[in-house]
Amino acid sequence: MSIASSGTYMIYRLKIEKEQVPFGDIATIIDGGGGDIVGIDVISSGRSHSVRDITVNVTDPLDSERIGEALQRLDGVTVIHVSDRTFLVHLGGKIEIQSKTPVKNRDDLSRVYTPGVARVCMAIAEKPDKAHTLTIKRNTIAVISDGTAVLGLGDIGPEAAMPVMEGKAMLFKEFAGVDAFPLCLDTKDTEEIIRIVKAVAPAFGGINLEDISSPRCFEIEERLKKELDIPVFHDDQHGTAVVLLAGLLNALKITGKRLEECKVVVSGIGAAGIACSKILLSAGVRNLIGVDRQGAIHRNMVYDNPQWNAYAQMTNPDGISGTLSDVMEGADVFIGVSAPSILQVDDVRKMAPDPIVFAMANPVPEIDPELAKPYVRVMATGRSDKPNQINNVLCFPGMFRGALDCRAREINEDMKLAAAYAIASVVRDDELSETYIIPSVFNNKVVEKVREAVIEAAYRTGVARKSMPDFHAEDVDPA
């Protein structure tokens, strides 16, 4: 996942001497400093002065400092304080735990705690599977990170990663009703991370790995998938891949091409690039070439990165070598999960007719959409301020909602493919266009479509543990 730059809302609380300064002077300073006034609130007003909160949108954090300094120098204005609305949202964290049952009297206490809780504990001790119905395990996942690959920020540590993981937990709850809790680990040791996650797993119905650097993320996920009996999902890999495929399926409808016939170039063969490549191959792509800093990855080379050696064996069937520019000749699809501005206009012009470009590096894509526009049939990015945003939020809430509801042991390739086709199906054929190939994250059909598709795939592949007759019934068995 990556951060796309957008405006920052600052609130300037000003004491304004009425006789000394007209508000127009304040507005001029804000406008001249690169700010846009979006709201004015009167906090108090007297005969000689007023106190107002001025909400200002700024695109550059340095602008907010300059505006504050300029206002402080203005005669008749006192800057009481400056608040960043984003920081205000984070005060004390963004999530909290709430009780589902009030405790108002001794009877309530005896049922939720001692002595009544002992009967429930013994029921689980006798039949551990009951933890899925009698504890938060039924609807709770852990969002786990070591803070080594946070958004576009890199290795910033577990404490600094917490706001992102809290945000992820919020999205799980808001979009799919899934309870999630962030666990940021103060270790980069692969074995220790695996050991910690396995130790806390009894409390959770699933594990969402997040922002763990490559290549450690591969081993951590693979080991946990083998050693735990609950779903483990590294969203940076598979969430990106699922949404990418969904968008590409609809983009191909517009161009009239088939996956099997397309030449696909993937730039950036890290965690996301490998996962995107794998799901495209599973969906039917035959001619896929991965490119990283060393050029096209092919099976005639031996790489220090074991992931690349495995990747080479399943991609680039014609053994093409060379730079990104070299392999772009005749490509139908470009998938970028790499670095800003590495794709040139001349590269796009060399592509096959009706090219599809998914430039998903953030905040700066592999190519400026405006530069590519004259030569590209369908363009997608990771940015929220551009059409066709490839956003993981379209995947992970519904994916875990479905996995939890059918008590899946794992999230397998069929479930991922099913989720991609479900997301694509939300955009009806009569709605489909070059600028609308992927639904909005706020489309309320997405989560249910993904949930249904994931559940069906889980039963079809034998990883769902809840019996079909009981699937739509509530698990209320008290013993």
C-alpha cells in the first residue's frame, strides 16, 4: 500500500482585533501562502475582538508553517494555536474496545465473569472448536506488522506503524463488520515474528500481515499458512493482486482482448509484483515478463534472490532480456508496482494497439497519467484523485468477512480469483468505460459480492469448516 498525496486541513485559531484588521487581510495572507479557506467558525466574539477557527486546505505542510508565521506577524492578529485535523483524529488512537453486554448489577457480573464464565471456559476446554462461537475469535482478526515497509514510508518502526494498522482495523470494521486489532511487533527476526504470531493466534479468527518488508514477508506468510489453522493473508501482496486482476478483467472488456492472448509486462518484482504475476498466471495469462532494476527476469540467469529464481521459471516464456524499455515493444498491458516515472512516453507508444497501463506506484506513478493519456486506452493508478484507483480496500474486508463466516482454514488461490471476479462484476457492462473499470471503495455491493464469492470458493475447495446446513444459522449453542 502507498500514500497518495492530498490536501491537509489545518485549523488556525486566531484572536482578531476588530478595529485593527479586516478579515480580508487575513484571507489575502492565507491565499498568498498557498492555502484555501474551507471553513470559518466563530468561537467567541466581544466588542473589541473575536476568536475564530479558520480551516484551511494546504497541499504542502511547509505552506501551513509559513501561513501561521505570516498571520502572527499581522498587526491585530494573535495566533492562539494551530491544529492539524488529521492529527486531531489520531489523538488517543482511532479505535477502542466496547462491551457488547452492559454490566449494571451483580447478576450481570456473575454471567460475564465469575462464577458463570467458568462453565463457558470448561465447554471450550472440552471442545476447543467452541472458541470460534463463544469468544471473539469468531469475528476478530489480528493486523500484524513489524513496521519495516509502511506505506510509502519504508522502515519506520513498530510505534510509527501503529496509526496505519489502526486505520486498517477501522476499515475492517466500517466496511465489513470485522473486528480487528493492531499488533505491531518490536522485532525484525523472521523466526521470532512467526513464533509471536503463533502464540497469539488462539485469540483470533484470522491473521492479516501488513507492511512487512520483502523478502522476509514471503517466508513469514508461507510458514504461518502451514503452521496455523486459521486464514493468513499478506494484504500488500494478495490484496493488491486481487484488485489489480479485477480492474484488468474489465479493462480487457473495453479493448476486446483476452488474457490468454496478452503480452503483460510487470515492473517491480517485489512482494506485490510477484503476487500480481501469480494471480495473472492463474487467471490465464501466458506471456508475462517481469522487470526489476537488473532488467527482465529470465530463466537463463541465476539470481541472488531465491524468489526471482522461482519467478523466472514460471514467466517470460520466450526468454526475453533487456531493460524495461526493451521489453515494452508490443506489450498489451503494463503493470507497475515499482518506482516513480520509470515508464516513458516512448515506451507506451511502442505498446500494442489499445494499451492498458496500470501505474500503481504512489504517490508518483510510473508515468504521469496526463502524459500517457493520448496513447493509452485504459489507465489506472493507486491514487484516489485519479480515475480507476487500484485500492486494497476493495478486497480485504470482504475477503476476511467470507473466510470468517464459513470458518475457512486458509485463503487459497481459488478464493483470491473468486474475489477478483466478484469485484469486477460490481461494474455492470452498461456502466463500464475507460474511466470506470473498478468500483468505488464506498460501493456497498462490493463487500457482499466478495464475501459470497469467497465462501463459495472455500466450500468448493474444501477449506470451509462450517457445515453447509448450519452456514446461515447463528452459532448460539451454549454448551
